[in-house]
Amino acid sequence: MFLDEIFKANSAILNSLLGVLNERIYTVGGTVVRVPMLSCFGASNEVPNDEELMAVFDRFLVRLRSDNLDSYHFQDLLVRGLAHEVSKIDGSYEQIRPVLSAADLRSLHLSLGERLRSVPEDFLAQYKGLVFQIRAEGVSFSDRRAVKMLKLFAASALIDARPAPDPSDFFLLKHAWNNLDQAEILDGIVGTVLEAWYRDHPEARRSGAVDVGIEALLAEINRIRDLLTGERPLSDIQLFSQLKALNEIKAALSAIDTRPARDAIQRVDQLLGHVFASGKFA
């Protein structure tokens, strides 16, 4: 289930929503309706700070900020956006098709039980330490959320085809903030644990451990190279924008820190050197 602008609802609706989120029931007068909900996602243009909204906000275990795309994704956004708008005009728009059926999702949900029964004691001990450390930093983290997060850890292990959660699943705690100021605090707490785990288990490092894949970065390098080395003159603002994008790409590649990423950094440095040597940007 997806709820848009969830915190715009009045108190009566929010109280009814708590029943749906907690017990999967909705009461209308004297009638109790069971809600066959597997999961709930919500969207809001602001982070709530009203105490009346905290009960509902606490039911959403992780929070993700949707910001503008980075420069190395923006070109793809424009291309896909144009194709989407054209398809709506000419009638070629295709309806969204589900990747998994509800039955498939329920089957996956049942398999979480095996992983929840297999949670190692040392994992629980480390998780307890992280929860207390997070609370000590002033980040509210309720007992209810602490327990429910275990299901997300199990789901993460399931997606990775691991028999039980391990410390790599703690990345989910980075998104347990209650306001955006806490995101950096959580990143510092959890990031240290993740780096220690991957240092001891380099083979377990997630391919998606960084925000942008190297293929997307390489494609953006090629696009910028064609712009900067082409015959079409660019304004100072355009040049500055492309150079800024190259520095962002370089930072992203440094975070990946693999041999292909280091080779790509050399390509970026060579391209930057070419631009400054050409006198296009002084």
C-alpha cells in the first residue's frame, strides 16, 4: 500500500491508520474489516515535528530522502522523461506491470521466519550496542522499531541469499533518522561498523554499497568527454557545470575504490588536464 502526503491527514484518519498498520484491521462503525496489507510505503513533502504525528511516523521503520538527481544521472532522467511524456501524448504508454505477484510476495514473507529463527547471538549483541549508541546520540529509537527492524535485517539477508542476517545488514540503520539532522549522526555510527565488517569480509561487499554504479559513472564520463572535446563552443557556465560534474564523479569513484574505479579516476584526471591545457577554461 502507498500513501501520498500521509501527514496531511486529520487526526481521525491517522488514528484509523494506526489500526491498519498495527493490527491490519479497519473499523467502520461496528464493522471490523481485515486489511490484507503486506507492507506500507508513505510519502511526504516535510518531516513531521508534531507530537500527534509521531505515533504514525514511528511505524515507518526507515526513511529515505528523495532529492534531485546528481549530474551523472540527469541526462538519463531527461531522455527517459521525454520518452515518457511522448508515450502519454501518442497513446503508446504502457501500464505498469507487477514484477512479482501477491502470492510470490507472501511466499517470500513466509521464508523470513527461517532467517529470524537463525539470527546469531553475536548479531543481536552488536545490534543492541548500536541501538543504545544511537539513543545516546539523542536519536529516538523505540523498542517497537528495534524489534520490527529485525524483520528488515532478515529480508536483507533473504535478498542476498544468506541463511541469516550479518553486520552488513546494519546499513538499514542509516535510514532510521527522525529528522534530516540525524542522518549524518547515523551514517557515522553505522558506517564504522560496515567498514570494519567489509574490511574483514571483502568478498561480501555489496555491489550496491555505493549510491551509483560504475557503469553509470563511466557513461557520464564519456558524455562529458564528448561535450568538452567537441567542436561546439561552450559558455563559461556550461564548462563550470561539466567540470563540477567530473569532480562529483571522481568522488563517487573514490568511494567505490576498485581497480576499474581507479582506472576511471585516471580518465577523469586526464580529461580535466586536457580541458585546462586547451585554454577552454582558465
